[in-house]
Amino acid sequence: MTEKKKILVVDDEENLRHMLQVMLKKQGYLVDLAVNGADALDKARGGDYAFILCDIRMPVLDGRSFLTGCNEAGVGSTVIMMSAYGSTDDAIGCMKLGAYDYISKPFNSDEISLVLKKAEERERLKDENRRLREEVGRGRYLGHIISRNDRMSEIMQLVRKLSDHKTTVLILGESGTGKELIAKALHYCGGRKSAPFVAVNCGAIPASLLESELFGHVKGAFTDASHDKTGLFEEADGGTLFLDEIAEMPLPLQVKLLRVLQEEEIRRVGSATSHRVNVRVVSATSRNLGEEVAAGRFREDLYFRLNVFPISLPALRERVEDVPVLVDHFLEKHGERMGVAGVRPSPEALQALVRYRWPGNVRELENCIERGLVLCEAGVLGLTSLPESVRRGVGLERRCTDQPGSLSIKKGAEALERALIVRALEQTAGNRTHAAKLLEISHRALLYKLKEYALG
């Protein structure tokens, strides 16, 4: 369950405060109001706000003085300034004092939403980078990739080999298979780990803004370009830029990305000069890029440039032995955070989890476990804690043999065989080699039957 973020709105205009309060509440924020900088500083010292939207020119204590007070008091909130006065000098001065960004009045809800989303992503990455650097220092990063699957083990070995090289990597796989996790492993296991890891979803930013986001822009480049802006390539200089959902990138921008990859130079929108950047590019997509090229939606030359070293991630249904260990991992991870540590799955619930096909892959499994922790009772994750879609297949084997008129030996044998395989995988925590020994069949035969019964 995502906790709502607190935001403080600081402005001496009552109508604007009310408008922002209504707008931000609709976007899911908890909103407090302050009438001037002094009032805001009192609230910021103990309010634990994620973000502060603050006017620059106010009575009693203006925006600049408010920022100075925040710095002296150690307030860690991300501050975004608001200004209704055409000049940008005050706003830029505030950014030098530590403000994250500024917006010019009048503004609309989309502008506010975009700035806050960017600020949220920035803070998330900063926190994650700090935590991951600590764990990399202890040599633990690859431990975040939880798997007993042979193919995943091969991929992790490959990540270790590639991590110190600037080779362009294309990560392929269905949604939810962990493409960003592999991209982070490539970064944090190599020599670039102390430099920034910057991620962008190419499908989440409007096409008209994506070029400016990637390459930056200079003041006056377009209508709203009131100051110079650093692009993500520059932010990632010395480190790694992860381009997720690369297939969503518009064709005109693909040409410019290809040029950057070939020449290792970027040019801000509206600028006449280029400058070099040292960035490792890792891209990812859930689409078949070969088909996208054939359909004319993706440039062939860019495809070959990105596809220097492809890594194809298996779907969770192809690594069924990982389900029990992932279940334990997510129970521990979310149970501690939600105050229900020590929860374990019942045998029936684990059987259902192992048998389910997981179209949303590891992400869907994690969401399922988080939901189950809310509904579980007495420290046990039972069947009733799972979504109906996951529970639906439980007991099919029993019904197959118990139904009147169902006397087919062939169908009954298949149902029993399938049930025994599921039970063996449960008892061995998904270890196929040990499960094959319990079933008294060869490892190869088990792999064949897993495929036949759509269990892996």
C-alpha cells in the first residue's frame, strides 16, 4: 500500500492556495497550507513534507529567506518555487540556494503534476542510489536478483562480465520480468557504480517533451524555455542512462539518439554547439524490435546500434522453481514494512501460487503478496488472501477425478501426475533436480512434463 506524500503550499494569495489544495488532493497528496514564509518555516521544521510549493515574493518572509531558513534548519524537503513576475532572476537565485525547480504563474494542473512527478522520480533515484551504493560496497547487489533458475544464473554471470565494459546492452523481456533490475546490476556491479544511474521511461513522457528531457535545452529554445535546462544524458555523464520502453521513442528522435550513440556528443535543443558526454546506454523493451523494424516503427540502424549485446529475460512461468523463493522474499520484504513480519504461506496457497501463470511476471507476484499480507490472518497467508484469478485453478485435479462420468484413466493419470509434480516442487522449494529425485524420474523428463502441463 503506497503511503500518501505530504506537500506544503506556501502563498499569500488565498484563492491560489485553495486552488492548489483542491488540485493536489485530487492527485493523491496530503496538503497543508501556509500564508507566508515564516508560517511555512515553522511547519517545515516538523512537518516531514516530501515537497514544498513556495511563492517567491511574499510578506513577512519571502521565498529566498524561506530557503535560507530551511537550509539552516536542515529541512530535507524538495522545494519548488512559484513566481508570477516575468523575470527569472529571483527563481534562478532560489535554485542556487537549493530549490529543485520553479514554475511560472499562471500554470495549469498538468504543469504542476509533471514537475512533481519528475521531483518524485529524482528523490526515488537519489534514495535508491544511496542505498545501492552501500550494498555494492558490501558486494551484495546481485543478491537483489532472487533466482534458482539456470537461465537466470547464466544472465547474472553475464552481467558480471559486462558490468565493467561500455558495451551497449539491450534487455528484452515481458513486462514485470525485472529489466530495470538487470540494468541497475550492470551499473552497480561495474566501475561506473559511483556515478549516476539515470532511468527514463520513453513511453511515459510526451513526445514533444522527450527531446528536451534527454538532451536539455537553452533559454529561449521554445515558448516555455525560460532558463537553460540540463538533459538526462548530461545528468548521467560518467554513469549509465537506462532507456526503458525504447520502442516507444518517436522516429524523429531515434535519428538524434543514433547520432549521440555514434558520436558521443549531445546538443541541447536550441543550441548551436555540441559537447561530449561519457554515458553508457542500456535500453529495454517488452516489444519485438525486429517486428517493429519490419513495420517501419523503429529504425533498423538504431536497432543494430542498440542490439550490440542483447539479454533476454525469461518470463516467471518459465522459471517456476523461483516462485517459492520469491514468495518468501516478498513476504519478508513487505511484512516487515507493514508490521506483519513472520507470515508464511499455507501449503494450499503456495500450490496455487506455483500453478498460476503470472502474465504480469515478478511484478504481479509482488503485488499479489503485498495484497495478501493485508488480508492474511494469524501469521498465515492462506488461499482466501489470494486474488480470485490465482485461486481459480486450485482443486482442478480433484474435480477432474471426482466428477460423475469422469472415468478416463488417461485424464485421471495426467491429473495425478500434475498434482505430484506440483507437490514435489513445493517440498523442494522449487528445486527441479531434487524434485525429479522425489518423483523418481530424470531431470530431463521433469523438464518435459513441466512444459507439457504448462508449469514452467
